[in-house]
Amino acid sequence: METAEQIKTIVRQKYAAIAEQPIDGTDTLGCGCGPTSCCGPTTSGEVPIDMAVGYDELKGYVADADLGLGCGLPTQFAQIKPGDVVIDLGSGAGNDCFVALAETGATGRVIGLDMTPAMIDRARKNAKTLGYTNVEFVYGDIEDMPLADNLADVVVSNCVMNLVPDKQKAFSETFRILKPGGHFSISDIVLQGELPASLQRDAELYVGCVSGAIQKEAYLQLVVDAGFTNILVQKEREIALPDDVLKNYLSEAEIADYRTTALGIYSVTVFAEKPSDTAPQLIEPDKTATALCCGPDCCN
């Protein structure tokens, strides 16, 4: 079992390798969480895990900043307004930052936070090439952000919290940097049912899609425990793992069990608010797991 620091080292090394790859439409490393990365193309040329999320349809999308590492579209659901200060946690090469910038406009400000220096360098180069002056990229750990209290109107993050060892600290820090009345929209990977240990503990998947994710109910409870209100699952979809992937970690009998139980891996986009001084607590902790989403596909 890796320590928290070992996990961070693995994540940093793998994402540095991704950041240093040329953009040519393929990922030879087999890591990350997008259609060209997580578990990579199979020997037959098929992409086994479909994580495609449709960024190219969003205003502000920059292909050179999209390394295929996301599992959702948090900026699409983030209700960003012109003039907002937006912070992207785990900003990578700047993809979500540039989409957010299109929403907040010239009067707004976007800050990307990442713990991988190579990603920060790549994002800064992208911003310079694009001529953006109101977006910046900061090196830092999500568990201990080098950012001021009450700074952001909106926080977004895309398939990053599942990589953080201490998620409670990460959500507490998210609460701290948000202004009263501010909110977040975070896309992430969660589990329903207990995955076999051989699948969940694999270090390569930890840097990608699955390992490091926790149960959906536990994830939402962390949001409540951090002090957030008005919690909503904005979108949810199952991530289908084909046999070509599962057979690397499970026996045939375990694969059969996996297919016939409620066990599952899901991409979710979660919205929550930091209450203003007078905002009431609208969702009680014991109601979190059952009152947050209207269906399996999308809640707007």
C-alpha cells in the first residue's frame, strides 16, 4: 500500500511524462483518464474505455491544451459569469482554464493550480501562444493550496480529486478559497460497490481512471463534511470496462461476478455552494446519498 507521498510521486511522474509528449493524437504511455490515454489503444487498435467528453463543442476550447485527461465537462455546468474569478484544480495543460476564460471574459480572471511542474510549463506556453493575459498557472498541492482565502467565485476540477490521497483536506481547501456564496463544479470518478482489490490497487490505474476513486456516497459525504450546501449531481454516467481491460486484473470468475452485480465505475459532475453568511443548510448529511440526483444520465 503506497503512502500519500508515494502516491503523489507516482502521479507527478506519470503526468510529467504526459505533459512532455508531443501532441499527435495518441498516448503511448497508457495512463491518464481520456479516450487517448487511460488504458490506451489495445493491440487491435481499439480504445477500450470510452471517456470522450466533447470538449471541441465548447467555446474557448484549445486542442493543444487537451491531453485527454478529463472525465467530464465541469466548465459546461459551472455557471461561470462574466467577471468571475475561476480556479481550476489540477489544471494540466490549461484546457479547462481556457474554456472558463471564454465564459468569464476580459473582466474575469482564471487561475490554474497543478502540482506537476511540466504541466505548469506547458500551460504557460499555451497561454503565451494564445496571448491571454488574465489567466495564470500556479504550482501547488490541492491539499495545501498556495491561494488566498475567499478568492474564487467558481472552482472547477476535472478527474483530479480521485488522485488526491487526502480528499477531505482537498475539499476543505476548496471551501477555504471560495468566496461566501461561491460554488464548485467538479467532474470525477466514483465507485458503486467494492471493486476487487487487484483492480483498485493497481498503480497504473491509480494515475488513470479507477484506483484512487472512492464510493459515491463517501465522496458526497466529504462535500457535506467540508461545509458545502445545495449539493447536486449534475451529470452521471457509467464507465464501461471491457473484458480486454478486466482480464489484466481479474480472473474469469471475477469478471463474471463483476458483470452480474451492481458493481460499477461512474463519471460524475458534482455541484455545491459555499454558504453565504446567511445561507441555510439545505442538505443534511444523512440525506446526501439519496437526495442528490434525479437520474442516471444528467441533472441540470
